[in-house]
Amino acid sequence: MHLTDEQLNEYVDNETNEREQIELHLHLCDECSKRFSDLQNLFLELDSLPDLQLTRDLSTRFISSGGLIQQPPRWLTLTVFAQAALALIALIISIPVITTYIPQIDTNSLMTPLFEIQSLWNTWLDSLSTLQLPTIPEFPIPIIEMSSLLLALAGIFVLWILGNGLLLRNQIRR
Amino acid sequence: MNAPTDRDLILRAKRGDSEAYGEIVTRHQTSVFNVCYRILHNRSDAEDLAQETFMRAYNRLNTFDIEREFAPWIRRVAANLCLNFLESQKTSTQLDDERDEDKSQSPSGQVEVKERSEKIRQALASLPSNYRLVVELRHYQEMSYDEIANELKIPLSDVKSHLFRARKLLAEKLHAPD
Ligand SMILES: [Zn+2]
């Protein structure tokens, strides 16, 4: 009985548990040892296959700017919302300050639409102020307005530096 | 100064250094492309899938165990992608007609070697795709029967029968007169 294809293949692949029997047979049988060496030659031929060269460099996609954009950390993306919220607060606070300066500008054509917007804002602010919690004590109005406006602006500035600065860091480094 | 090891580069890439990853790609792209080419036998598909392999690997870098060798891992990712690609192409029989010949230039002294390797490639290309995959994983990625069965999600008996038949077919092709 000659070796089966399965026995021979498992033997060359080092996946057999009848090693000794197979080796003994190979030693005695010319036909099977010829099949064995044919198989080994096939392995050598497969191993001899040279690598083909690429026609393009696959690394450029990773190295060139605008290639891979790293996912920013989650807290960094949250600063965008914080910036928007603070900007809105600053805008609301600044409205009364701006309105005190607007009457000083003497351009009637500009004033009419501005007054309309201003009255819209004022009515909105009025409705907003009625929503205010009654527990808030009355502070001297200009002081709280100016200081909180500056605080909000400083907050936006810091968040802008953090958010946009860090987001752009990778591109600046290149 | 010594060149950084793969391990160093991957650690840097894990921290988001895409340039370090670019260096990794430079080192392994030929081997990954050849995995794809041996399975697909179509240069443009092989290049696209090699690129895709590195993109996928970059996104999955946090799952890569830094204590392991990168080369076998990335070749396995490539083989897997090619397998999925072949499965998605299964319905069309176009693939077999689109296999291209190796048209790259070689010095005249190497013509014989080149003819021989072209014959090997042709023989590989003539195999059914599932045989070709098993040959790739066994001969070029040196995986065990069990590992191949796991990778391709096929029974061990299929791994053996595909591999043994593939070898028989290859031997016939390679020893047939031109
Ligand atoms: Zn025998």
C-alpha cells in the first residue's frame, strides 16, 4: 500500500501524527519518495515567486497633510457648544450696552431698521427678564453687565484657543 | 541613529502620529500588495485592497497587541479583506477574465526566471479562488490547518481537500509543456 495524498501532504506540512510510519515507507518506496520530492519542488517553486512592485506609494495617503485626520477627543468637540452658548450669553448681555450707544449715531436711514430690530430684541429681552428667577437680587445694573460681559468674552476667547487651536494643531505642525 | 522598530512606530501611530504610520506602510506595502495580488490576480484591485488594508488596520490599531509581530498581522488583515472582496464578487464571473499579466520590466538576464515566475502566477491564477486562498494562507503566511480553518470559517476537512487538490492542480500546470 502506497501513501495516500493526504498522508503525504500532512507529512510535508508537519501536520501528521504518523511521522515514523510515513518516513519508514518513504525510505522503502521509490514511487512515494518521488511523489514526496515532487511536492517539495512545488513548495520551492511557490517560495521562489518574487514580489511584484507597486505602481503607487500607498503611504502618501497617511503622510501628506489632509490625509488622515485624527479624531479629536470628545471633550474638545464639546467646547464648540460651550463657545456657542457663551457667545449667545455675551450677545444678550451686550444688547443693553449697545442700545445706549446706538441713539448717539446720527444716521436716520440706518436707525429705522435698527430700531425695529432693537425693539424686537427689547421685547424679547423683556419676556426673557420676566422669566428670570425672582430670587436674583438687584445689583447695580451697569457693573454686572460689564463684568459679566467681559467674563463671557474671556471665556469665549479661552475656549476658542482650546478648541480651534488644538483642532488645528496637527495641520500647523506640518 | 538606528531606524525605529515597527514597535516604536506603531506606538507612535497609536498616539495619532500618522507620519509614523506612513513609515509602517512604506515598510510593509509591497508584502501586503503581493498578498492581495496572489489572491486576486488583478493589479488595480490588489493595489486598492492593499490601500484599504492599511486604512482598516489604522482604524483598528488599538486592537493590535504591540507584543506581536506586525507583518503577519497586517498580511492576515489583507487576506481577510481579499476574501470578503472575492465573496462580494462571487456572483459575477468577470474576475477570471480580468486577471492581468505581469507587465513589469526586468533585465534581459532575468528573462528565464521571469518566465518561470510568470508560469507560477498563471498556475495560481487558474485555481478556483477558494483554493488560492488556502494556498496563500498555508504557503505564504505559513498558517497551520487549524488556523486556516478558523480564518476562513470552513471545516478542517475542507482546508485539507482544498489545499491538496490545489497542489495537484499547480503541479500539473507547472509541469505541462508550454
Ligand atoms: Zn509507496
